[in-house]
Amino acid sequence: MKFKIHVFLFFALLFSACKNEIQTKEAEIVHFNEPFRPQFHFSPPTGWMNDPNGMVFLDGEYHLFYQYYPDSTVWGPMHWGHAISRDLVYWEHLPIALEPDEHGWIFSGSAVIDHNNSSGLGSIENPAMVAIYTYHDPVGEKEQRNDFQTQGIAYSNDKGRTWKKYADNPVLKNPGIRDFRDPKVMWLEEENGKGKWLMSLAVLDKISFYSSPNLLDWSFESDFNPDWAAYGGVWECPDLFPLKTDDGTVKWILFVSINPGGPQGGSATQYFIGDFDGKTFITESLEVKWLDHGADNYAGVTWSNIPESDGRKIFIGWMSNWQYAQVVPTTPWRSAMTIPRKLELVKKGSEYLVASRPVLELEKLRTKSQIANGQELILENALTELELIPDQQDFSITFFNDKNEKVTLEHKDGHLIFDRSQSGNTGFNDDFKNKHMTPVIGTSINKIRIFLDRSSMEIFFNEGEITLTELVFPTEYFSKVKLEGFKLESKIHNLKSIW
């Protein structure tokens, strides 16, 4: 009798375990299949996300940290969320890396690998992964002090899986400036065979450069804030790095995100091209250059420690805009990242510009490719990549569905015009309905590449020399595309979900 009972209990428990495992897997599938959930863009499982942070490569893994509030879908006490990828396409969610402590909330920053063990926080054999971030003290802010933002560090000796805060934080105190944040740190080789750590820091309406021999002790170097730059809002999330053209010319690039004051209102990222001598950045630009002319690419920065054998400068941005980021119609999460992009320095006439090009790894998402002849295309899948070639300078593209929801993109009178006012769910914010105009006078558009996900469109003109990133919220996917002014051979690639 006992044997029968034990056998019954064994199979009952086995059936229950299998049922629970199936239900768990089903829940996981459903969980990343909510309305508007991006299917090939990174998004958090739940909660609020904004700026990408601490992107660093180590031992085959791309680490993506991000501003995260797990307890709500609106901005709150900032943590660092964490995910890894081996190919920049498929992501594995990891536990929260950094949580608020007695010094404050954990704002934006960066991460590096301390190969020379300059900080003493690791070893030559096992160099530490070091995160450099802003502490934001909400008590000090409430008391209206001017020193409530400082810079701290944390380190990991197990490839980012667990973290320890540095005992003597903060490592860079505030001299009395309310906006003193977002440290982006890099190792700078010097001609004498030595080197130093260089920090680019957003300080109200300028970028301040600091240097350190060890990531612990920092000295001021210089400020950068040309009078002609965009100053519609506070400067944020800087990134300084060199890029090389095909002919070997090296220029230094400085990214500065700004909110508000972007070309479409709200937030955007401007960049400067020039030279850096280890202390001072001097720009050769004389006008504002925007990394993305759409409304929804902000606070993006690049990965550090990419191997020389790869050689790419890889970027990812927060795909939203502070005008409406906290009210977009998504749940139980808010926000996604752009697709990863390779940055390249391109010379156009006597000037240089930064081109943003989708990384090649994204091609592994293609499940079916075809050439469609005609001016009206049928999209079999909500996840689509299009390659289009205009045959005249004035052209238009209209995405639409059976509910009469549509998005239009036109090139007319030397401007690109993007209209999402009838794209579906737009009632959450009046600014979301605005037409977005980008002047491209003198530029011949010869190739267009579009990535369409459930709630976003990323458009690359002329191999990424001009980009538009835009959120859209159609109540059913855009199943048709009408083309005017294009060659008849269009490439359509169906894409698969990363979840």
C-alpha cells in the first residue's frame, strides 16, 4: 500500500513539476509578447528603463547596463539594470548590478576593464571590471544644495556578476554645481609609453575633462562649451573617442546629449568633430551636428574594451524622448534601446560626419528575403527590414494597415518629412503627433534601409549618413507599404523575434 502511495505521489509530483515548467515557459513567452513589446530591440522584463550605461566588452560578452527603476513604469530611484549578449542580437537578463545606497541613487556612467590593475581592485591575471557612475543624493536635492551629485565607483572580479562599492566613495566630489554627472571613462595611451584614465563629465552646460592614474584620484584638465553649440537644455551623457576614415585620417568625436533642445523638440544627441591632445578638446565644427534627426534616440554611448581585432566603435541609444517617455502606452515595462550601430567617420566634401550603420550581426534575424517588384509592397510580418532605392529626389513612403493607420516619410523641397500623426495610438501626448522635418538640401538620397519593429522605425539614409529613429504605436502591424519615386526592385527581409 505504501509502495502504491509513493508511486502515486512520485508521478503526481512529476506531473506537477512538468506542468509548472510548461506554465513557466508559457508565461515567459507571453511575457515578452505584450502589445507594442519590441521583438528585436532590447527592453527590460518589467519596470522603467532609460539611459544605457556601463557598456563594456569582456571575454566574448557585451555588457549592457542601463538606468532602471524596477518598482514602477515611470522614472524613480535609479539602479543599474544588467544584461549580456554574445552577438549584440540576443540578450540575457541578469540581476540588478547596482542599487542605491547611503550616498544616493545610481545615475548614469560607464565601465572599463582595468587591465593594468591601476586601481588595485583586481589583479593582472584577473583585471577588475570597474563601473564609474554618478551618485544622486535626493535628500541633498530636496534641501536645495548644489553638491548633491558626486562620482562613485564599484568593481567586479567575476565578469560583472557581482559588485562591490568602493569603500571610500565618492571618488570625485562636487565643487558646488547642481548638474555634475554621467562620467564616461576611457584609457588614454600617451606618447611616453604610459597612459591615464580620462573622464568626460557633463557639468550643467559644458563638458569637463578629468584625468586619473588609478580611477580613484581625479584631477581637472579642461572645459569644453563653444558658444555656437545647442544649449536648449542641460548637457548630459558625454562620450569622447577617436574615429579613423578609410584613408587613415583620425579625428576625435565628442557626443553630448541635450534635453530639451533637440531638432524635433525634447531630447537628442549632438556631436562635435575635432582634435584632443590629452588635455583639451578643440572642435573644427562650426555648426551643430545631430547624430540622429528623429525624435527617439537619446543618451547613447559606445562600448569600451572592444578588441582591436574587431576594431568597431559600437553604439546603442535609449529609444525614447523625455517629452513623452513616461506616458507611452506600454506595460509592464517602459522603453527600449535602439539596434546596435557601428559608427564610422565619413568625409563629405571638405567636412566630416559620423555615420551610424546597423551592425552586421542583425542579419542573422532574417528568416525570409525576397525582391518585390512594384510600388505597393505586402509585409507578411510585423518585424521587417526594407532596402529601397529612390529613382528620383522627391519620393514618398507610406506604411499603413487595414485600420487606416499610417506613417508617411517624404523627401520634398530639400527636406525629409516624417509624419506619425495618424500612426495609431497617439493620444497620450500632443507633441508625439508633430511632423518631423530634417533639412537635407544638397544631399542626394540614393539608398534607404528601414527596420520596422512592433513600436519603432529606424531609418538609415545613404549607409547611415542620416538617420531617423521614431516610435510608433499602431493597433495592428503595418501590413502594406506604398512607394512613390522608387525603383521597382525593393528588398524585403522578414525578421524573427529575439525572445
